[in-house]
Amino acid sequence: MKLRPLSRAAALMGIAAFSLSGCAYFNPTQTHHFYQPAEGALLNFTPEGASKPVGVRNLLAVKGANGVQVTGAIVNQSTEDFTVSLAFVEGANGGASINVPAGETIKIGGEGVDPIQVTTSKKPGDNLFVDITVGNETQRLTVQLLDESLEYLAPEK
């Protein structure tokens, strides 16, 4: 049986589409992985008994006229409420304890939660160290101290 040119082209296109779609099957989608898209630092915890992670996202420390202010977000993807404690150490003082309900995102420096005020003699470009505790687990995160020279880091007027 002889295939018509149009049928042959359609069959070849189907085979090509099927062959090329295998690439997506063998390569994981990058949006399924946590990554650091900008200046802010991130950290993930999976507390004991939690089915999904609790994470600190886009933590920024900016030194300006009002001292050092830390902003960011805490994401609780689990089905339990957690308290996340942040304590700045090694030449920096300040911190906060933030209750994060199950399935919620709390924005530090956003609605209802003031930026964390940090006292330090460090200069922009130096690193700040913060011990973050969720449940019984503590991890240290390095956050670069930035200044307001970039327009999007300056306080809103």
C-alpha cells in the first residue's frame, strides 16, 4: 500500500513529536527545584513530622539611613503550624520569632510583620550570619549585606 504525501508527512511529524517529547520525560522540570533567583538567600527545613518543607525565601539585609533592615518571606508548605526563629550572630545582633500557620506565607517587612532590625558595624558587601530554627533543627544561613544604591532596594517613598 502506497501512502499519499500528506499522510506520509503527518506520520513523520507524529513520529518526530513523539521522539522529541522524550526529552522532557528524562530531564526534570527546573521549576520543581528550589533555587536562588536573585540577591536574597534561601534555606529549607523539613521538620520532624512534617510532610512538606518550611522555607525561608529571599532573605535580604539592606543597610540604609534607618540601620540594617532584613526582609524576606517564610513559606510553610506543611499541614502543621510552625514557629521560625531567626537570630543574627557573629558581629550582628537582632532577630525575631515568627509564627507561620500551615500552608501560609509570611512576608517579613510586608503586611503585619515589620522588617527585622539588626545592629552591626559591618559594611555593605560583608556577610551577616543568621541561625534559623524550625522545630528542633537549627541551620546557619549567610546573608550578604547590601546597600540602597540599587533603586529597588531603597525604601519606598
